[in-house]
Amino acid sequence: MKVLIDTNVVLDFILQRQPWYANAVLIFGLAQRNIIDGYIPASAVTDIFYIAKKQLDQSTTQEAMRRLLQVFKPATVTDSHIFQALDLEWDDGG
């Protein structure tokens, strides 16, 4: 199963933010064991690094990003994907 992981879930894991850290650990473990195919938005990588670096030092942040990208694949978006999404007829609940 392919799962797109939200930026905040990644930050919960890296920064051990409570009370969400335990759930983030579970998600990370599922991806590590290949129970899910975990993805993070490619555009979120820089955001995650920037926010994490505010609370961690440079080397710790870099190592966390390396570990993250060994488990979660970056999900890229092309113009084709955007047009396909625009053609979907579903209510986003907003």
C-alpha cells in the first residue's frame, strides 16, 4: 500500500513531538519493514530540514534526513499529476 506521509508526521518523528511521537514511530516502523510504501512530498524535504534545524544542530538534522530518505521515498509531482487531480470529481470536505 502506498502512503503519503504528512510533513507534520515526519516532524513528530524527528523532533519526538508529544503526544504524536508514538504514532509517528509506528508509521516509520511500517515503512521500515516494507509493510507500507512510504512517501513524503518532495517539496516538503526542505521544509522538514528547515524546521528541524531550528531545534536540532546541523549534523543531527542531516543524519535525521538521511535516515528519513532511506525509509520514505520523495513523491514528485508533475504538471500531468496536477491536471489529473483537477479532473477528479470528489469533495475535499472543505
